[in-house]
Amino acid sequence: MNNVKQIFSIKDLENLCGVKAHTIRIWEKRYNLLSPNRTETNIRTYNLKSLQKLLNVTYLVNSGYKISRISKLDEQQINEYVRSIVSDNSTKNQAINSFKIAMLNYDLELFLGTYEQLESKRNFRQIFVDVFIPLLKEIGLLWQTNTISPSHEHFITNLIKQKLLLNIEKLQYSKPTKQDKAFVLFLPENEIHELGLLYVNYEILLHGYKAIYLGPSIPLDSLPNMLSFHEETIFVSYFTIKPEKDNISSYVDDFNKIVCTEKANELWMLGKQIMHIDKSNVQNHRYFNTISALISEL
């Protein structure tokens, strides 16, 4: 437990709970909601217990409870109120908060327990879209603002990846029901962020298509081997950090030269790097700003 972050700034609380620092200060002063410690220079610091309380308070506020009412409850009562709310939206918000606490504490048991509760009410697709995608977006922002460390991010994303792989394996036991096209999924060399592409793989299988998932850091010159996979093969890739913006258009050109020598196979692309592609000079390829946009084409 020595690696667990125990002390948080008010900016950390703002990032983790989505409540402005100004509002947190008002809640402290007006309702005595939190009791921060102070540094020698009079800067507020908060412990993990304070963070957990604020996450639950924020959850109740977002569920329609007034802060004046919540402030009169002790921590046990706050926890009981949280547990008593059972609507789908509330379950989603509370699950995200629970996963964030699990991440901060490297708490496997909390992660698995929260997931098990979600699984009793939702299918995996609903869990991923409604809970994991918003959670991952928040984690990305928390990492960028140094609120969490890379170890926190790796802990939670690897657990999500495990759930993805388990559900992909379940689908792989079923024979494809659609034969008009098949998909080859890969990431460029030195690209290791594969959660998005893994989920696309899940959706492709869910829609009844055959798919081969090659994974991270695949050289372009290994892709022509896949052309015998199916008469109508579509390649799918996810550009999160690679190729760099100055190289991405030339990467697509190289794909055309190496893979499309006999037939103009489509390349479907996602990820933030696609904004840097010169699309006026590229044919036969598709660009999707979101996973849901790609799914709608399946």
C-alpha cells in the first residue's frame, strides 16, 4: 500500500469528482462538509477518506439531493443513501466513482465487486459504452493533469482489457453469420494503446463478421499476407499516438503502396491522429471520429 496516493490537493478533488474548487470551499465553509489539513503555507490537503466522501456527496447531488440536506447526514447515512439509489443512471455514476476509488487504491476486490453488480443488470456492451468509455475519458484527463500516476492508469486499463478479452473469447466460439466481408485489425509500429481497437474487434464479432486481431506494433510489410484471408478484406487501425502527425499521411501512402498493389483494400481508421491526414489525396479509405460511427457502418 506504500504506492497508494493518500494526500490530495483541492485541484485533485476537482479533477476526480467534477466539482469546482470554489464549490468545494463553499461546502466546507457553509456546511462543514470536509475538514482539510493545512500545509505550512496554508494550502488545503485532503486524505483518501475525504475523497471518498466527496465522491459520494457529488453522486447524491447529481441524483437530485440538495447539499443542505446531505450536509446533515453522517458518513454512514451518506453511504446508505448512495446504496439505496438503484436507477440505471445512478448505477452508472456510482460504478464510475467506485472504479475510480478502486484505481486509486489498487483495489482489485472493489473493481471485481463493482463489475459483478453491473453485470447483473447490463450486458457487456452496455457496461463498456455506458461506464468504461466515460471512465476511460476521465482517466485520460486525470493522467494529463498529473492527478493520477501512470501506475494507476495501467492498473485500471489492464483490468478493463481483461474483461474485454473474456467477452471477445465468448464471441469467438460462434461461427460468423455474415460472409460478405471480413476484417483485419492492427496497430501501427510503436502504437501500444489497444483498448479502442479491442472494443472494435468485439463489435465486429458481435455483428457476426469474421475478424483477425493482430494487435499492437504491426509492420506494414506483414499485412499483404492477410489478403488471402477473405476476398473482401477490410483493414482497421487505431491511431492514438502513432504515427506522429507529420508522418501519418505518408503512412497511409505506404499502406497503399505495400498492401494495395493488386486491389484497393479499404483501411478504416480511428484515433485522434487521423485529424492530421490529408484526406484530399487518399482514396478507398474511411475515417471515423468515434467508435460508434464505425459501428454504424457494420
